[in-house]
Amino acid sequence: MTLHRSRSIAFRILTAVCILLCARILPGEAAKPQRVTRDLQTLYTFDATDGDVIRDRSGASPQLDLKIDKLSAVQWRGDALAVNSSVTIASVAPATKIIQATRRSNEVTIEAWIRPANLKQDGPARIASLSVDTGQRNFTLGQNGNHYEVRLRTSSTSTNGIPAVATPDNTATQALTHVVYTRDAAGNVVVYTDARPKVSTKIAGQFSNWDNGYRLALANELTGDRPWLGELHLVAIYNRALTSREIEQNFHSGPAASAKPATDSGKRLFEEQIAGLLATQCLECHDTLTHKSGLDLSRKQTALAGGENGAAIVPGKPADSLLWQFVESNEMPRNRTALPDSQKKLLREWIESGASWSLDVIDPVVYQYADHASENWIRRLTVPEYIETVRGTVGVDIEKEAHELLPADLRADGFRNTAYNLGIDLKHVESYARLARIIVERMDVLKFVGQFSKDQTLNTDATTRKIVADMGKWILRGPLDDREVTNYSGIATSVASAGGSFEEGMRYLLEAMLQSPRFIYRMEDQRGSGVVSVSGFELASRLSYIIWGGPPDADLLKVAESGDLNDLSKTEVQVQRMLKDPRAVRQSQRFISEWLNLGRLANMQPDQKRFPGWSNELASDMQNETLEFFKQVVWEEQRPLPQLLNAQFTYATPRLAKHYGLKPAGDGLERYDLSGVQSRGGLLTQGSVLTIGGDDASMVTRGLFVLHELLRGVVKDPPPDVNTTPPATRTGLTQRGIAASRIADSNCGGCHARFEPLAFGLEKFDGTGVFHEQDEHGNKLREDGEILIPGTGKPVAYQTSAELMNLLAESDRVKESITWKVAQFAVGRPLGAADVPVLKQIHQQAQKNGGTWTSTLTAIVMSDLVQTTRIRD
Amino acid sequence: MASQTISRRTLLKSVSGATIGLPLLEEMLAHRAQAAPVKPVPVRAFNIFFGLGIPAPLQQEGFDGVLEPLKPLSRKLLIMRQVDQLRCDKKGMNAHYDGAAGAFTAEAPEGEARSGGPSIDQVIRQAHYPKGLPTGIVPSLVAGTFFRRSRVCRYVHSYGMDGTVAGTMQERPRHLFDRVFGTVALASDDRDVRTQRLRRSVLDSVIEDYRFYTGDNSPLGAASKARVAEHLERVRELELRAFALKDSQRNGPALPPRSHIPHDGPADPGGQGIDITLDDLTTEWRLMADLYALSIQMDRVRFGSLTFLAAGERIRLKGDYEYAGRKIWQFDDAGQQNATGDKGCSHEWWHKFNEKQKNEALRAHAHMKMRELAYFLQKLDGPESQEANGKTVLENSLITISTESGDGRHNDVKRELSGVFHAITGANGRFKTGQIMDVGAEGLDVYNTMLAGMGATKRLGPDKRDFKSVDSIRS
């Protein structure tokens, strides 16, 4: 599992370069490339020197060790296990993880470095077998004289895996040989020896009939009567068909190479437990800014340096560590509930084990909620996704009716597509049924079905089943299995038996499919454990819903079916194609709309006496300003995303221009150059954002918006014994003055200093975004302030609003926050500690490619965040 | 109840003047038949939430203070003071939100729309109906009248075992009506037997497909499977509404009048609050309360929550408030605070609470909330609510009333989340009533004691935590 986690785009690129460089170098001649670890299920390296257990070194849990039943039949040679006579080497329990993962992907790779003892053994002699006896198997890699043979059970082969695939004669020799069998989801089979393809063929069908109870055996059948003799150097099984390039990589890695070492347990303990514990229990008082008693526990260097009272953490010595002493005695956290025993135990264990510290800085926002990265909620289509899906699948515009009938999706954790909150109620189900009827009524059903079948008879089972299968594959975004075909074919049968026409049968069939789980939800296989790659069709849906907010098109489904989405370079070609589609623009606008909650503008009701110029039309103009500005920055000019904060132009209607104090131009939404307008430029100076502070232009609300949305900062609740209702402004007292008194207050300032100065630069904008030099009482307004980036201890001063915008746009923290926001919207769940390593890689990759929307989205969809599923063990 | 005759079409008349006809349903007919077996009293649990809370010092005044409207029901309630919800504090989160998410769950939130654990009603539901509720009963009814919508946990107060909302919020009386009493027309021509049969075939296939994803061979993980199971349950309900219940609901209650107050987005203009009159507020609420109570009386609902104003509610209320023939207060939040927007809202009275002062406006708001809650509770305690054991629905059910804070000021977690007002009903003799009790216990222990009393074995909170039973509340 940890091996999978370590996979990165950078690593893949590096690997590809290495392979190209090493392509013609034989094993042992140069630095060996790392073996492929993605989708590795089990790995045996035979480098032990004794014992009867062969350890699974894949890192994919649960470990599947093998037991040698007769040690006298084998000989450990340090780099290999010599099998000299018949022996059973097998897992004690069924190889469930292999079976589940492989059934899920419908793909497999069986790899072995072996040296056959002779070229006469047959049966075939079992090199590796997932089976129960000589007639029943999921797969077997064997040797038959001078060639290799592989039997694989699918829904199109027998339970014995017949017909088998055999390599040509003389492909088996007594030399050390790298033998690899791959079979992809489309049924393409290739067998390689020493990275050269020896046979290519097709084995159709699914792995759905694999037996869950079979054990994995090496060098024999489980019944003990198909022995294979020779040397075992390495055996690996993947639940994916490795590409020829990857096979070459493993070949060059050689028989002795092992996968990357498992993550150090201390590092794991720190990242998964201790960092969160320190963040939630200690950093409130001991971060870089507050560092009470001179102790900053947010960074390794400062934490190990200790504070005024001495060493907080002495690696290996809890008793000498003040941190442990205070926690154990319940003196810390001060004025808070004592740590439960389980957390104390972890803390002690961590210090005892050497206090491994692998993060640059502990970021409290990451630990705000329990880590939901392993929670896999299927995602119900949001209302916009449903509309896009209907449009993309059957060409019907159902927008009006869908908005009328379906309950609105509620915003949770900043977005409306948060999977855990996409619940279901009777109203949904009823609406899906009604909408399905409306959709089908609007369709030219015969023309639509004609794309899949020229035959228009309803009473032939085979014909109907084929229509169901072909049409279903398109509507449900992937192939149907027999159960589904049978189930939906039943509708056609019912219509036929009621004397209905072909068209009527298809209407009811379409209605059913439009309500089916695979249409309403984004179904994925969530079986297995650890980090597993998603299948081609699942990935196709992930890509299309992330990039377009709608279903895969025919091209993408075709690529998924061909198995090419296993190849990252081919996937990226699709991604770039998709990013050029207008649907990608619409989806990006959904992002900005949800992130900034632009829908809020339509409901605003500022006090009419104070803001007589406010109208619903003006609110709508503000929304359109932000959407058009975003489109221009992101798509037309392809600028880095942080420039959304300081780009010197905007779009306004004459009404909005007047509101902003700009000279109106044109009749509609026009572009305004702001390079000569000091006060405006960027999202934060647009009415859509400025209005979040309400009538009083609350500095608290505006400051918290910048802190939470752009800086990913965390502040605690308001402190004790203070009236949180601020006084009203008056002559001599501005909003800044009120804020300054809060900041100066010893009870409030600790937190308010972190966010209110962020809003000082917006002081001249009133609650509806109008710019003033003086407030309503004649007080002169200012725009200078300072910004404190979370994790740093020193605020940076700014003199003008424009300077604040530039500081934000140039801040690494802000850049990273934008990447996080886009990533959260993409995956539809809050991000947590387990996501941090991959988010770092995404961000680096996105920045390397310009930090634009397209580079960010590309980095996200090409990363493990999208390419894999993390399944809780 | 067996000897009690209920007229075929009882009329419930709300103060708003809206009339709701009590439908003729099989359940009612069964009550009338003298020979029919006595129906056992079902297990029910509801969470009733009101926003902004009652400061602990005011709770001490008992029925002489803001709790006065609950006095007529005092024999049937256990009012609990000194219930602490300190563990619900989540650093960095809004205090209103923390307290609201902790009401009925005793845990801190785990997201903007997710509580830290299930609510008590859902644990009881799971314990007594692990395989689902009897046919025709809405699994959980979540409803309310509220105007603060920034985070779901502010206004939804029933959470499933995974901490996600137990049902879609019904915030319009008509929507609640549809959810409970509505029928479904899957086809305009569904009176045609052939069409009906074919449409059933469609539904059968859909059900079969959903069923697969909840079964042993499902490729889904636990969370996803539970969601599909929920969908499957709703499809079955749809089937029932579309085909089976149609005839029985022909004489159902009349559609309630259309709501005139703002809902959805317009109900919460960016946290700035809305202007609303007392009359508009109570008319809407009482219609909701009537419908919710009717749903319980008709045994269409056994679990769920009802919200009267959300956590951190922001309304600028206007109107004369009278109680028992005397004028209590003239609401004019904005005028009395000389402020607009959020600063002119009733919410500010809580921020300004000072026990050394009169706090008249706050008292009036809290008193009014108690009056409105009492209105709902009384609906479940009248002759229409008599059950087979001679007690009323109110007496037989576990109704838990709570709120977001023990003090309006977000100044000190220890004060804000200590002494959070709670009141419960007797749940058919399981808990004491007729008292105001200073419980002096953590909310988690109080709730777990309630769960134990209701026969649920699951406990809220961390698995390894020692459960301190609050035996004083059990009868």
C-alpha cells in the first residue's frame, strides 16, 4: 500500500527517462531502474537464506506469505530458491487480495524470473498457479517442455482456463529468463520473455467467474501432482496489464531488484498520528506566531530546539522530554481536556522510536476534520451533472425541468458536489422517474436506438440483449455484465408480451436506464484494499466529470475500452483534448461560482436606505463580472490562477461601471482596463466578493474569507468574556479603528491579528463594493495593512490595496491554496492529511507548467488523487 | 384508544386559519373497529431544536421565566439543566455551528454538513427497526422553519449512523405534506392497466439493479452501499406511493396553503438576516407543526427532527407579542438595536446577554420560542393523540428538545456549551417527568442514558470511553 502511495508523476517521468536511457543496456550493466510498483499485488524475491516462509514484499496489504511444505525439496541460494523435487509452496489462505483486485480491474500481469531445471517438464508444470486442483483455476503460468503456457479463467474460457495461450517452441530455455503474461480489460493478451513479445492474442470475457477461494501456489499444483523444478528468482502479480515499456523497465531492473522499501514506520506514525495530534492539541499556543514559552511545535527545527523551559522533545527519551512530562501529568494542554490514554501512548511511542519528523511544517488546516481520504462515497450526479449527462448521452436539454423537479444540492465544505452530502430522498427518486419520462418523450427513440442496432424486432432474445448491451454501454458509461443485460432485457420482454411495439419497448427500456444506479451515480468498484488503480471506464468517467462536469464522449469511451487509459501518456492526450472543449470552460465557471458562492448575490437584501442603488440587476451584473473575468484570465489569456487576484481589468455593465465609479462604456458587459485605477483589480475588489461583509463591510468576515479561502488558515473561537457585537462606527471611529481595538485586546488579538489586517486593504470599499475615501461619518479611510501567512511568524506590511493583491498573488501559500480548492472540487470531498503528499506533487507539477487552470487540472487528473482509489484496509 | 372513536374526517384547525383534513387511512379504520386487535404503541424518537438557546441563568428561573409556556406540559416533561456539551467544541469552528451539530449527537461536527456521529433518534431507529420501518412509514422526517442556511448542521438535527443527514430538510409546509402524504403519478395514463403493468416492469428492473448494489456481490464499499440502500428504500417507497397507497390516500388531507415567507436562498441573504413579522413567522411554523404532528398521529413518521429557527438564526422580528392575555413585548429588533443587516437581528440580543441586566428582548424571544414549541407538543397531547395504552403520543414518544448553547455569547466554550437546555418526554414511562432537574452531566452521558433506557445497545461517542449512566433521569 505504501509503495503505491509513493507513486508520483515525477517518478513516472523519471522512470520513463531512465528506461529510454537504459533501453539497450542489459541487467547489471548500469544503474538499474526501479521496478514498477503501481497495482502490484504480490511480490516474492527469494533473497532469504533459510526458513519455510516466503514473504510477500509488495507492501500491498494484507500480506500474502507462502509456506514451503517440504524444506528438503528446496535449497536457498541467497538470490533464488532452487526447487529440486516436488514440493508445495502455497499461501495458507485464499489469495483474496489478488482475486478481488483482479476481478475489479479485469486485467492481470503474471511476472516471473526463473531458470527451468530442464526442458522436459510438462503438464504444464506449474510455475505460479491460482487454483485448487488440476481442473479448476483462475490462472496458471506453466512450462510445457520448451515453451510456456498460460491458462486464464474468464467468462469466455473454461474453469480450467482453456483455451490456453502458449509461447512458440524453444521460448523456454535453461537460462535465467524473465517471463511475463499480460491480459488487459479488452482481452488483449501478450506473453513476453526477456521483454520481447513472443505471442499476442485475445482472450475475451470477464473475470467475474473467478473463484474467491483459490490459494496461490508456486512450483506445483495445489494437489502436488504438477511439479515444476528450477530456480525461482522473482514472482510478481499485478492487477493491471503492464505496458511493454513497464515490462522493459522490470526486465532492466533485473531479477534481484526489489520494490521500493516500505515507508519507515516512524515516519508513518508521525504523518498519520502525531502531526495531527500536535496540530489539534498543541499548536493553538505553540505555533510559529504564538510560540508560548518560546516553544514552536509546528516545525522540526524549532520543536527539537525546545523552548524557554528546555528540551520539549528528546528523541528516544520520553522521560527527558518536557512535552511528554507535561502531557503525561495532564498539565498540557492547558485549560483543555487532558489527552486520552490512547493519544498519550502514541506520543510516548513516537518519542521512544526516535521522534521521526518528516514534514516541513505541520499545517493545522489539514487536521481540522478526521481524514476522509479513505472514505469512498459513490457520487450521485449533482443537478448540473445530471443535466450535462442527459444532454451528452441522449441529446435532450432537460435543464429547466431538472431545476424545477430535483431538490437543490446543498453546499457542504465549500462546494455543492461534496459526495457525503449528496444524499437521496423520495423527491429525488420521484423526479428521476418523471424526468426519465420527459426525456424519452423528447427523444427520437428509433433514431437513437438505430445507432446501436439496425434490427428493430423486439421478440428475439439475442437481438434484444445485444441492443441492451450496446445501448447500455453508452448510457451507463461502460459495458454491462450479464446480470444487467438480463435485467434490462426483461423490460423489452414485458412490452413484447403485452403486444407492444419495438419503439414502445425501447422507450420503457430507456426510462429504466435513465433511473438506474449506473446512470444516477458514478459507480466504481470499491473492493480490495490499499491504493488501487481505477479501471479504464471508471477513469474515463472521473476525467469527464472533473473536466467537463458531464459524461465521457464516444472517443473517451473508446480509449477506455481499448485499455489505453492505462498508459499515462495516452491519458494525457485525452485530457488535453478534453480541455479544449467548451464543456471544460463551463465546468471551470461552476468551480468559481461555487467557490465564491456567487449564487448568494441573488438573495442579497442590503438596507435600502443605506444602499438605495442596490438592485437585483446590479447583483446579477456582479456575478457576470466575476464569471467573465474568470473566463478571460483562465481561458482566453491562459494566465496563472493567482493572477485572478491582481489582473488589471474587469468586465462591467454600464450599471456596474457607474457603481464602481468607472466611466460607463458600451451597452452590455464590456471589458474595462484597470491599469490606471489604483483601487481595483482582481477578484477581491469585485462586488461579488466585497459584498460578503454585509452592510457594514465587516472586516471580520472579509478577513476570514481571505484567511480561509486563500491562505488555508485556522483560528480558534472568540475568546472569553468579550461582547462580540462590535460598536457602530461614528465620527472618529472607523471599521479599522474597531478592528484595531480588537487586535489590541489581549483576549482577541491573538486571532484577530491573523485575519483582520487582511481586510484592511479593502477598507475603502463599502458593503456593496462602492469605493470611498471617507466613510458615512466623514472619517478618512485607509488601505494599508499587513498580511500574515499561516506558518510564518512575521507579518508583511502593505501600503495599498493593489499591494495587498500583489502580495496575495505572489504568495506560495495562496498558490497552493488555489490548487487545493480546485483539487477539492475535482474529487468532491474535503482534503485531509493523507492527501498532502500527492497534493504537493500536483502543485509542483502544476506550477512547473505555468500554474494555469489547464496545468492545474491536468496535474490533478494525472495524479494518484484521480488515477487511484484509496480503500481502507 | 381502542374504545375511542375517531371521526372519519377530523379537522385540525391551526391558528393560522389553515385547515388540514385528517385523511382516511387504513390505520384509522383499524382504530375504529371494535374487534380489531389493539396495536402496540410504536417506539418513536424525535429531536426538536430551537435556535440561540436559553442562557443558563434564565433556566434557573424555571416556569416563572422564559419557560412559562411549557408549564401546562410540565407533568409530561423532564427539564434538564446543567447538561454540558463541551466536547462539541471544535477549534476554529463557529460556536453556533458547534453547538447545533452537537445537539442530539453530543459530538463535534465532522464537516459543514456532517455531525460527529449519529443523532439519538437514529440510533433508536436502528435499534428497533434494523431492517427498516414498516411499509408506508417515512423513514425519517426532517423539517423546520428557519432562515439561516450557511451550514447544514445549523438546521438539520437528525443524523444517520455515518453522520450524514438522515433525510432531506422539508422547509415548506407543502413539501412536508408531499413527503408524507403525497402520492406519485408515474404516468398520466396510469389508470390504464396495461400501462401500469409495464411501468411496474420498469420499476422492477430499476429496483433489481439497486438491490444488486446493496447485496453480497456489490462492488461498493460500506459508505456507498449504505447510500444505495437508502436509494433502494426510496424507490420502494415510490413504488408504494405510485401503486399501493393511491386508493387509501384518496381522502387524504387537503394540500396546505402556499407559503408566503422566504425559503431557500432568499431566506438567508448572505447571513445578513431578513425582516419578518411575528404573525408570518408563527403562522408558517404552526402549519409545519400541525403537519408534523399529524404525520406522527397518523403513524406515518416515527423518527426525525423538527427545527424552529436555526443555530445563529438571523431575523429582524417585528410585532406585538402577547401571552395568556398579557403583552410580553413588542418585537422590533432592528429598531431597538438601531442597526441594519445582521447587526439588527435578534441574534445580537444573545451576544449582548448580561445576567445583571434585564435582557428583555432576549427573554421575549426565548419565551416566544417556548410558546411555539409548546404549541407543537400540545398537538401530540390532545384527544387526537390518544393511543392504545391510554396515554398520548407525547407521553409515549421520546421527544428531546434542545438547542445550540447555554449562553448566547461566543466568548467562552465552558460557558457557551455548558448548561445547554434540554427537555425530554417520558417515552412511555422510561424516563422521569414532572421535574426540573439539575443534571450536572455531560451531554454524551445523558444521551447514552437515554439510549440505554430506550433499549439501544449502541452508545454515542468514542468506543473506549467509560459511560457514566445518569440514572437520575430514568424512572
